[in-house]
Amino acid sequence: MLARLIFSVCTAVTCLSSLLVFGLSWWPLLFLALAAFVSLSLYIKAFDYIAILLARIGGVLALLGLALLMLAATVGGSFHLSPSNWLMAGLMLTMSLSGLSAFFWQHAEPETAEE
């Protein structure tokens, strides 16, 4: 449960800083909704399977975004990132690591009614 909370917080912080640095766009809003859904799954066990799947997808997308940011930093023959992009790279790294940890999360067991 702690890993889900860490993923949700990392995703929310990354999205909010992205909104402040780069302005309003749909991707940070989509990832904020993803973070809210994963944190909501802590309390509603019916959302567990979908939340784990979405966290995995979010982790992979964050890793792809980080790779594209590193690729963009090499344009022009030398590696250069602005301070805001360093911040985004670090936040996307923590988001991707916590999201990829969802491959090891356990599914909640459904409650069975005993007779």
C-alpha cells in the first residue's frame, strides 16, 4: 500500500511542477487523474486491478518521456538541460521507478462470504 501512495504522490508532484513550468496541457491533467485513481484504490478494493495496470502504464510512459527528454538534450551535438528540465528529469525518474514497481504489487484478495 505504501508503494501506491508513493507512486501517487510522485505522479502528482511531477504533474503539478510540469503545469507550473510548461503550462497547461492534457498530459499532466491525465496523469493527475491517474494518481487520484491509484490513491483511491487504496480505499476501494474493486479498483485494485485497474489501478495496478494504470500504474504500470504510467511508469512505462514516464520512462519513455525521460528517454525522450534525454534524447532532446543531445540535440546540437552536446548534452545540455536547463534547470527546469533537470527537475523534470528527476521527477520523471522517481515516477517511472515507482510506477514500474507496480509489476511487483500484490492484488487485493476479493472478500468471500462464508456460510
